[in-house]
Amino acid sequence: MTTTIIKTTTKILTPLILVFGSYIILHGHLTPGGGFQGGAVFASGLALLIVANKYETVKSLFEKAPLSVLESIGAVGFLGMACLGFAGYTFFKNVIANSGFLLFGGKTPSGINPGYLNTGGTLPYMNIFVGMKVLAGLTSIILVFFLIMRRERDEW
Amino acid sequence: MRTSLGLLAFIGFTLFLLAAMISIRPFGEPPHREMDDWFITHAQIESSANNVVTSIVFDYRGFDTLGEATVLFTAVSGVLMVLRRKEGMKK
């Protein structure tokens, strides 16, 4: 699987795919997409990186990658953003929206507008946390499959 | 006997599906549209986001997304638990 064509294509395509995934996650409250979709795109870029490299390279690349930490941070952060609604309201209440908070607390003008990044309240936070969680989960599944398949092929 | 029974069941189920298809509502006319109109008119102001789908998924129906995230977490931890090797392969 590691021919020169695939290696060269990976070098060109992987940064673009990762940037596109980050864009989908960060603009989840303005454009189509969101945490799940952007995380899946990001994880597909990392999967391309995984399948186009040798076993030792992948192992040294992803040995320090804090995938389980990212997954846990995503889950706990999502629940924490949901629990912010307990400050006077109910679970999953969007308390930051229209409150003038520094990050993502701006007001959205009603009607047709070009979309402002500094709006959305808790939605961008939840998008970021869910995207982190999805990319860590899918990447770790692909990584485990890849490592075990490669290991058994070496044992044959 | 078996064949005729199967044929009978097939014809009956086909008639049922045809009747359901004839009596279906036309496209774009749901029986209750109050909630849709509420989302379309109020989502941009209440949750301050242009993307109404995201504001429904993460704000109005956050519990659904919480369950989805839990399903994904369970799937990932199950795969990692089943496919774990003894001498520390870092996942």
C-alpha cells in the first residue's frame, strides 16, 4: 500500500483535508456541518496518513498522540458545557448566547446575514468538544485495526 | 402448502403497502407544523446561530446528541477493549 504515488498524494492532500475538517468544526454554527461531520473528515485525513506510511513510522508518529486524553476531554467538556445551563436555567440551556461573553457571545442579527464567527453561545464550544471526541475515537479505531493487521501480517 | 401460504402473505403485505402508499400525506404538508415554524422563526434569535440544524442538534435537542456521543464513546471503548494486545500497544 505504500507506493510512491500514494505517498506523494498523501503529502499534498493531508494538510488540505485536516484544514477542511477544522473549518467544518469551527464554522459548525454558521455553515452546514458540525462537530460530528468535521471530526469524521479530520479522522479521514489522519486515516490517509496512517495507511500511507510504514508500520514503524505510524507507530513513532502516533505513540505520543494523546488520543484517549482527547476523547475524555471531549466527553467531559461536552457534559460540562451542558451543565453550564444549571446556572439559573435547565440542562442544555444556551446560557452564553446573546450574553455579551467575550468568546462566541455576540448577537446574531435576525434575517439574512453573512454569518459572524463570534456568535452561537455554547454551540461552537460543543462543536469543538464533539469534534475532538469524534476525531480521537475514529482515529484510535483505525489505528488499532491497522496495527493489529500489520502485526499479524508480519507474523505470517 | 408452504408456497401458497407464502404467496398469500406476499400479496397481503403488498396490498397493505399499496394502501399505505395511496393514503400517505403529500410532500411538505406535515400534520403539525407549529414546532417547525417556531424553530424557523425563533432559532436564529434564541440560540444566536445561523445554522438552524446545529441549534436544534446542540441546543433544543441536546439530549439526543448526548446519547449519540455516549454511543460513540461506548463503541470506541468496546473496540479498544476487544482488540487490546498484552504488551502495551499505545492506541
